[in-house]
Amino acid sequence: MKVNGLSMDANMMGTDNKVVSGQFQTVSLSESQLDFPGQPYSVSVLKAGYCLPQPGGTFRADGTITLITGPRTILVDTGGPWDRDFLLATLTERGLDPGDINVVVGTHGHSDHIGNLSLFPAAMMIVGYDISEGDTYRPNKLAEGHAYCIDEHVSVVPSPGHTGQDVSVRVTGTSAGTVLVAGDLFESCADEDSWRDLSMNPAVHEVSRREALCTADVIIPGHGLPFRVLRN
């Protein structure tokens, strides 16, 4: 099989917690490792997403919800509509009201990732390649492959493949190094057997995954716990 486009043979190892290839090793973090303090920004996973197969070919799924705090307060993915009360309560626990959120990023347009956008009408909205404030849409170059910089430490980067307009959020300067909030660019640390089946364009998706593994120290996937990237 392949990890990020790199063929794996019998001498390479894969488990639920670790995937090793000739170039990258990814190691899943634990449920107690959801906060990445830093200067000027810290990153916290408010809810780790999941995807659970069910009888009859259905599955239960919810997207990861991540909060970035610093000079600006940024929420990346809002979970599904069923997460409304959880999201409001969790923000309150952190001393935040919906009006305190400056930027909301929806990594892509699936309902388990953008189900609560309406809670944040005052925030700048970045959903896929659309950037808006209220009903005013800002020009940007995400569709041309260029990042949109929120400031010098946080940028929204195009990472298409799962859908045609996926984005990820890159945060530098945390205690773990560069953290990438990746949406469904990665389903989980050990998603090699599943991501292609959920991808609109696997070839493009694979290129986006390679870029992420080359640049991030920690990746927060769309449906699992964060994982660390070690480059050999």
C-alpha cells in the first residue's frame, strides 16, 4: 500500500497508532494530548471527530472541531448541527461567546464540518475557497493554489482532493511546532485503507497529503485524534 504516495512493502510497519514509511512516520497522539500551547497562537481540539461503520452499510460520523486562540480567535470546523449545544457549552467553558470568534473556517462543505456556521454571523467566514464577511465576499487566490494569510502565524492553505475546494489551517509557533488543522485531507492517523474511497480526486488528494506531511509537525485530521509527523 502507499502512505502519502510512498509505496509500503513487507519491511514497513502500520498499526492503528503508527504508520512508518521510508520518508515519514506518523504517530497518533492520545486523548490527553489535544492542546498545543504557543506564542502567539495556541491550538486546542474541542472535539475529535469520528467515523464509525454501522450495520447495513451506513456509518456514523462527525467532524473534528478545533479552536485557535491568540491575537485572533479562530474556529476551524463547527461539527454537525447536532453539535450545537456542545459547541456553545464548550466555548462558554473557555470564557468565549460566539461573538468573540473572529474567523470561522469550514475546511469543506460537508454537513459534519459546517453544521453550525449560523452561530457566528459576525465572524469572517472562510468555507472552502470562499471568504466572506456578512454578504460581502473577498477576492482571494485559494483557487489558484495560494494561501490566504490571516496573519504571519496563521494561514489558510488549499488542500483539495477530498472535495474540489478543501482547505487546511496552518499555525506556526506552537509547542509542537507547526500544526495543520487538516479537515478530511486526513481522515485519521491510520487512514490508508479508507481515504481514497472518500476522495473526489485521489491523485490531487495524494499531492495535498504529501505537502502536509512535508510541512507539518502535528496534523489534526477530520475524523480522529491528532498525530505527530516525524521525517526520517
